[in-house]
Amino acid sequence: MNVLSEIKVSYSQKINKDLVIRSSRDSYKYFDQYWKDIQLVESFNVLFLNRSNQVKGFYTLSKGGIDTVIVDVRLLFSIALKTLSTAIVVAHNHPSGSLTPSKSDDLLTKKIKDASKLLGITLLDHIILTPTNGYFSYADEAKL
């Protein structure tokens, strides 16, 4: 007799109607407020949004080392699909304080953008945050 594992998908929706992402500054403020270890190691976080760009949730997708973080795009979009999100804002930090995106940052952004188009989920921005120098926005720099 074959036994199959049961798969459960769960998401409890609690949207704060006052929290709407209208600009990179809005995204930065939200990430900056909830980022716990911005000075320690690189990590990759995601805001999941509804059609009105209201924040549905915040998720830390991965944590890395001092100067790198690995992102599995399949996991990112599995969460976006489970939460019925129609848009996302992704972000990672540079503990070094550098606001300059690396080649790997650019490649990751392209990979996420390509996957988002395929799935019909809008990538609004990729934000790079630093502990002291503010942020860099791919959208503001027309690099999306």
C-alpha cells in the first residue's frame, strides 16, 4: 500500500488598508522599520501586495553571509501564489553600506522580473538598503 504525504497550503489574510506602497520611499520606510538585522548579514525580504498595492505581508525569504545571500526564485513565487498576491517588492541589504548594485544583484533582478511576467505578478521594485546610507531603488533608476 502506497502512502502519500498530505500537502496543506495556509495563509491568513490581514491587510492593513492604511499601508499602501506608492513609491520606493514607502517601500524603504516599511523595510527599514521591520528589518531586524540589517547591519549583520545579507538577507532577502519580500513585501506581498494586493491589486491596490496594500501590503498583505512581509516575509524574510533567506539569510546569507557577510556579503552574499542566495535567493530561490521558485520559493519567492510559491509564496506569492499562495497568498494570491498581484505585486511584490523585493529587497536585500548591503551591510557594507554600499548602495551600488553588484552584477549578481542585477542578474537576480532580471530573473525575478522574467518570472513575474510569466506568472502575471508585478515586480514593483528591488530595493537595496544599507545600515547608514539609505537605499537604492531599481525602479527609480529605471533598471527594472
